[in-house]
Amino acid sequence: MAITWELQITPISLLTKEASIKAIRVDDVDGSTMSYDVPLTVIDVNTMANNIHILDDIWEQHQARLAKNTTINNFVSNLEVVGKTNLEARE
């Protein structure tokens, strides 16, 4: 698989089951990495399925970053095309 995810969980309080989580997405093809943080969350240690909200939070951060990067790339690409055309027309 070309994409892998690693989770690094740092306990904050064992009594209240609080932790911080860093999720790291690695693209094995191009070597790029993206990291996402959940600075404070409560982990249900009895029923792991109850922790899906944590993964939803990480996925939402990832989707927001992808959308932002697409907007930036489109802006830059459009400006490059228009600028190239404009400057070449002046020649």
C-alpha cells in the first residue's frame, strides 16, 4: 500500500483516560508526510469502538488540509497561466 498512518498516543492522565494523539500520514511513493494533532481527548479503554470520534477528528483535519491545498494549487496555477499569457502577449 502506498499510504500508511502511524498514531502516537501520549497519556496525559491515566485516571481520567486523557491523552494527546499525533497521527502521521506517510505516502510511501513520494515520501511526503502530513501530521495531525488531537491535543486532548478522552479514550474509552473498555469499548474501542467508542473512540471513532477521535479518528473522525483526524480525518476531518486531513480533508480540510486537502481542500486548502487544492484551493492554493488552483490559485497559483491559474495565476501562472494568466501571467505567462499576459507577459508573452506583451512581447
